[in-house]
Amino acid sequence: MSETPVTITAYPDGPLLVRGDARIQSSDGREVVRTRRTVALCRCGLSTIKPFCDGTHKASGFRTDD
């Protein structure tokens, strides 16, 4: 990975958008393969492609506290 800055943006009622060369790992420590430089991570827990967001939060009515 290069040394580009990493930014993580929490979208209201939506995913965490990760930009840059962040290394993402599962709860058991395995690296999650990224095929894109910018990825959206699920916060609602309902995505069928976890840890990535598939847009399910919209239909489920997921709301954040922000």
C-alpha cells in the first residue's frame, strides 16, 4: 500500500466511506480483500456482502444517532 492519506466518512443513516490505502480486516484477523480504492462499509448489519454496504440500510429504515 502507498502512503496516501486515509479518510473515513460516516454518512448519516448510511455506511462508512473509506478512501485511501486502509487495511481492512475481519474480526478473526484475516485481511478483507479490496478491489476498489474507495469502499463503503456496512453499519446497519443487514448487508448481504458484509463488511461492504449493499444499500440495504435504505429499505430497512436504518438511522444513525448523528
